[in-house]
Amino acid sequence: MEVLTLVPNRLGFAPGQRGSIELWEDVLKPAGINLHWAPFETERLREILYRPGQQIEKAAEMMKAYRERLRLLGSVKDYDAVFVYREAALLGPAFFEKRIARRGPPIIYQLDDPLFVPYRSPSNGFWSYLKFFGKIAEICRIAKVVMVNSTQIRGYVEQFNQNIWQVPSVVDTRDYVYRPDLMERSNEEVSIGWSGSPTTVKNIEVIGGALQRLAKLVKHRVHLIGGTEFNLPGVNYTAQNWSAATEVADLQKMQVGMVPLPLNDWNKWKFYMKTAQYLALGIPTVATPLGSNPEVIQHGVTGFLADSEDEWVEYLKLLIEDSELRHRMSRAAAASAYQYTLAGNTEKIIDAFKAAVA
């Protein structure tokens, strides 16, 4: 089975893409399903897209990417199926998806983010007006198979398509290895931590008050990954930029993970990959009960769901002070993470692709 694989980003850079279709190739290829990669963004567009300014160069690189997509349309009949991750093009309506559907090959569509919810990019506000958020419903309608990563997004897709396969974003267990010796170390202060990106740095402000109160109640360390400047007056923390090369080692520095989220329409739909990564490493997690978190975290077993500042303080303090509870939750978290691994979803991934040509 030969599959033209349309992805928005260059390979190896986008977390969502790396935690799904790029990782799936490891199990698809042995099953005789060969992916032929076609990223939308050019190398230069990847370098400048999320920088402020440079609008003329961004527009020029977008046009190069569109021309390459147009060229590909002439060869889609050479494939057994076309896989579309999120959208065939970063901007514009479902132009390419519709033309692919008309030319015959079935479309396997993966939707792992609520792209149907309007939002404004903090670094490219102007381009947000060209996103055509309504196109997601159109792509769902014309796809032969739709793959989703959360119950919430599945509920949205069910309005337009019934051939839905739910596969969570998966953790690469070659890298994410549970190390109980690291999680259960007791000769140093407990480290509570957060990991994100420059676009989600503000999420930590959701628990700014809780962290300030916690600092006065119990001795601990706070380590933040994804930036160097956080608006946390009164909180003594260390911080670093995120790096793919050191991601696992950086996460293993923490013994309690945090996933604070502001309440908005976008966050209600998301699958939180970071929660699954924490669990795979045996890191008990305290999280806002939004999106996939209430399903991924077993409250009181693998972590806690905190819906108020008081609850954040209560649960973090408990995990810092009670080493026996923290170690027990660590082991339970690692055991529960199998369902969010590639091995735990291999059969489902292969069957979803085969369903497109059945």
C-alpha cells in the first residue's frame, strides 16, 4: 500500500506530527504500508514562520509551498491512498483535499487538534484570517477514514463522518523509559515542574498564585521548561528552553509534573501529549481537568485533577510531603501509560489505514 503523506511541517520538528504519523511509520512500514512524505512548509518557511515580521518573505515561501502542492496533484492517482495530517496547506480553504477526493484515491485524515476553533496566532496574527476554520468539517466529510486522538474531537467529527478511528498521540518508548531510581530518589528536595513552549508559557500563570502560596508552606524546587522568562513574582524557579535532544533527560529532573490550563474553547478539545509523557516517565501529575486530562489521569491514582487554586496547593503540597504516596503514584502512572504508546496502538493504526482501501 503506497500512501502519499501530506503533512504541514518538516519532519522532526512539530511535536504533534512527531508523536503521531512520523512515529507510526515504524509500525506501518513492516505491515507493507509505505509513506511517501510531502511536507507543506519549505525549509526557509520553517525557520521564519513563527518569528515576528518578515511578512513579505513569509508570503513568498508560502507561494513556493503552494506551487509544490499543485505539482503533486498531478501524481495523486499513482498512490493507493492519501494521508492528510491536519490540513494539506497551512492557509486557505480545503482546495487540495477536494481535488484529491475528486481524482480517486481515498483520503485518510488525521485531526489531533481543534483546528475548527477560530484562534489568532500570537506571532502571525494577520495570517490567522486566512486559516478558513470551516474547512475542517469539509475535510471530515470527504475523507474515507478519520483518525482522532481524543474523545472530544471524536464527538466533533461524528457530525460529518462515521468511519472514525481513535488513536491517542503516542509516546516513543525507545526514549521515554521509566526510571524508578530517578522518580523515587529521596536525598534531595522534591522538584515540581512544567514543560511547554514559547506559545504556552502563559499557561503557568494560571497557577501563579498557587505556586506563591506553596513556596511559603513547604520546601521544594520548581523547574520550568519551554522558556526563560515567566511572570511568577515571589516564586523561586529555574527555567530553560525546550530542546528535542534533551527533552527526556530534562523531564526526568522533576518528580511531580504540572499541566495548568486556562479555560478557553481551544483547550476544551485538546489531547495533552505532555500528560502522557509525564505518565510514561512515572511522573505523578497535577492537571487542570480540561480536554483529555480527565481521561488520561486517574484522580488519586496516577495524579490529581485540580480545578481551583486551593486544590492546586493541596495536591502539590501532598505530593511533595508524602514520599510514599508519590512513589506509589509514580509506579501506577508508568503502568497506565501503555495505552499511550506505539506498541499499545499498533494494531489500531494499521487497521485504520487498511480500512481506507477496503
